[in-house]
Amino acid sequence: MDFIADDALTPADEAKYINAYLPLVHRVVKQLSWQTSSVMDKEDMEQIALMGLLTSLRRYGHPDEQFGAYAAARVRGAVLDELRELDWRPRRLRQKSHKINDAIRDITRKLGRTPTFEDLSEHLSITADEYHEYLLLDCARTLESLDELLGEDALHGTLNTRSLEDEMVTSGTLKAALASLDEREQLILTLYYQQEMSLKEIALVLDLTEARVCQLNKKIAQKIQCFFQK
């Protein structure tokens, strides 16, 4: 079940806690801003994030040491829901993404391995910038899948539409899936979900390119999905 506050916060409490957790809002907005593709400006995103924080406070009550993780998931969810409603991926990018995905499948079958940028460039005559754009779009889809698998309900055991037995099975499956990740993969999830780092920041920490971090995210999502499909 969801959190239900034992005692309602006063307007003064709400104002105090919103001010205290503003850095969390700013971190989440910064983390997600690269996905907006100019559909939503930063100010609008921050307003939606603040409403997500306010909703979190009203449901949770006075914050404790666990509130930060709960609120971060709620705030992320509020912003992502709005982006989905706006269908933030431009049609041009979606069409290009389909072509590249088809090419990747064809080349993989022919070569027996995942194609490099050079393979795709020869096959489709795409530029490095276009390939980078595709990787970021593909990464955004991957992160949405991870958000569903590692969302607030799964992480906090609040699957109110499931029985206790189903909740325990889901929790156990998730733990097993996370345990299957190697050290670097677990670090990426920690930096993204707990430290609210952007892909660019994660790339700097790990001394990788953003494109490589995107590829690792996809590998992480595939590993976790395999556990839930068993």
C-alpha cells in the first residue's frame, strides 16, 4: 500500500520541507532535462517536480531518513509522466531510430556480432552526430524501462494491486536481478537512482563516453528483464 501520513502537515510545515528538499528537485530536473528535446523548458519541469515533491510530503508526512529516496522516485515519476503525455520524442527521431534498429538487426545477422558505428555508417551513411542522437534516444527508452522495473513501487514494496505473496516474489526477483549485475553496472544504478547524477556526470565519473554509458544501461535493463521473464 502507499504511504499515508499519520498527521497532516501544516502549510508552514510544507513550506519548510519544500525549501529543505529543493536541492533534490534541482538534481532530478537536471538529470532528466536532456530527455525533454525542447518540449518542456526547465521552469515548467521544475514546477511539475515541485508538485511531485508536495504530493510526496502530503502522503508521507514529516520526513525521516527514508523520505529522500521516496520523494526522488515520486518527483522523477511526475516529470516522466508529463513527458510521456507530451510525446517528447520528435517524429523525425522516432523514424530514424526505427531505421537504425532495423539496420542493427540486419548487420548483426550478417556479421554475427553487434555492429560498430563504422558498420552502421557504411550501411546507412549516417554521421557521428546522428548516431550519438540515436544512442541518446535509445538510452531514454532504456531508462524508461528501468524506471518501470526499478520504480518506487518495486523499490519500496508498495505494490498495492498485488497480494503479499506476489510482492515477496517480485521483491526477491528484483534482488536476484540486481545481484547478477557486475560492480560497474551496480555503480551506474547507484549513481543514477540514488545520487541522481546525469548521464554526462556518470560518464565523467567512470571515464566513459555518454554513448558507452547508454550501452551499459541497455545491458543492465536486458539483464534485469530476463529475471522477470523467467
